[in-house]
Amino acid sequence: MNTDRIEKRVLLKAPQERVWQAISDYRQFGIWFGVSFEGPFVAGAPLRGRITLTTVDPEVAKMQEPYRELAFNIQVERVEPIHHFSFRWHPHAHDPAVDYSGEEPTLVTFELKAAAGGTLLVITESGFDKIPLARRAAAFAANEGGWTHQCKLIEKYLDLHPQA
């Protein structure tokens, strides 16, 4: 079992350009993911977000509720239309009393590939082995389940909003 990386694959029944919009536009991303960012995704730029709850699935929104208004930072790495978007963040950093800035952030990537019937989206988060041992397993488990939910959320979002 790989403890350093999570990889999720989902075939989305939408054109690659539409999936790209849902991932690279910070407002659309926020709707399905359940976050509000202070501005757009720009390669090399830091960005602050806060949990706002997804609007596409009430069950997932209930799971997000304990984290509502939780602020967090990302560092946008790459924005390469219409194939690649990536950022770094501190996973499972939910305790406002803890300063996570001294930890090595993980890298989250969204890779899009044209596929029969739509677009293959591959979401990968790597770098868990660099998280302090005391919180590594919990961060990995939380994000393993979280990315499973996010694959379903983007699929539902695209079904609800086939056009941008």
C-alpha cells in the first residue's frame, strides 16, 4: 500500500473544456468543492480559502458542516489549460490552534484527458510521507475519503451545470 499518495480517477460525461472550467475557475470550483476563495487561481500565487459547504450534495455538506468557515491557504503551482491544475496545501489542517506552516505541504494535481464518453479526471495528492508522524495517518485517511467524495461532487456539479 502506498502511504505517500492518493489517486482517484473518474470518467466525467462532459467535454474536457467544460471539466476544465469547473476545476480552474475558482468560483465554480468552490461550488462543488465547498470552499470560497478570495480570488482566482494564478500559477505561483498564494490564495486563502474558507470552507463554505458544497451546494451539490446535502449529505456531503452535512459532513463539511463541522469545518464551516475554517480558513486555509493554498499555493497554486501550475495552471495549464485544459490539462493540468495543481496546488499545495496542508491536508487535514483543521485545528485553528495549530500552526501548520512549518510542515511540508502536499501537492494536489488535477489531470484531464479526453476519453471515450467524456473526460478522464485524475486527482492525485502526494507528499503524505513528509507530514509529521503524529498526524500523518489521520490526514491520509481523511483525504482518501475526501477525494472520493470530491469525485462524486464534481460529477454531480457537471450534471447540474452542463454549461458554464
